Amino acid sequence: MKLIIINGPNLNLLGNRENGIYGSKSFDDFFVEMQFKYRDIELQFYQSNIEGNLIDKIQEAASEFKGIILNAAAYTHTSVGIGDAVRAIDIPVVEVHISNTFAREEFRHTSHIAPYTKGVITGFGLQSYELAIQSFLNVK
């Protein structure tokens, strides 16, 4: 199985950014752990702070991967374009968030992506990504 994790803005700062919300581990370190733990899965990772680049990657991924794990970060709550990109592709997408977006500011309670996803995992720290990986493995 081939999966891609696509991360949006500011997630390149994990490990240095608001540790009380996002933890102290960098995503690069976490990703290496996931690659080691899930050796039977081909995992790739992409991060961009630019909305259009994320849309391009979602569209490209549809022809190369079996699924997308997407943390669009702040774009989750503002980008109709990313939601439309997810809606337009034929592979499953799991939306993930490190923090519990429903325990944060009210504007973070709305997702323009969730209606078009297989599911949403929120609030389990970096483990949210691992839960998303497991959701693809549990498909029969």
C-alpha cells in the first residue's frame, strides 16, 4: 500500500511551535518512526505553506497513491479550494489534526474538507497520523 501524508502551513515548525498544543517532537522525527513501524507500507510526506501547492499535490496524489492523510492546518477552516480538490479525487482522504480543533477557537470548528473525507481524526497529537494509517490498514 502506498500512502502520502500532506501537511499544510506551519506544520514544518513542529517541535518548535507552541509545544503545549503541538508537542515537542518534530514531524521529521515522527515520520521516520512511522516509516520504521509500518515497513510494509510505502509512506511519503509532503509539506507546504502555500495553498495552491497543496491543491496540486492532492491532485497528483490521486494517480499515484491509495490514500491521503491530510492535515491542511489553518487552511482546513478557510480553503474551499482544498475542499474542492479532495472532493474531485477518487482516492480516500483522512483529515487529521494534532490538536482538538473543537476545544479551540470557534472558527476552527468548521472544516471545508471533512464533508469529502473518509473520516476525521482530531486531538490525539501526532498519534492522529498513526490512527489514520491504521484506518487504511483496517479496510477490508
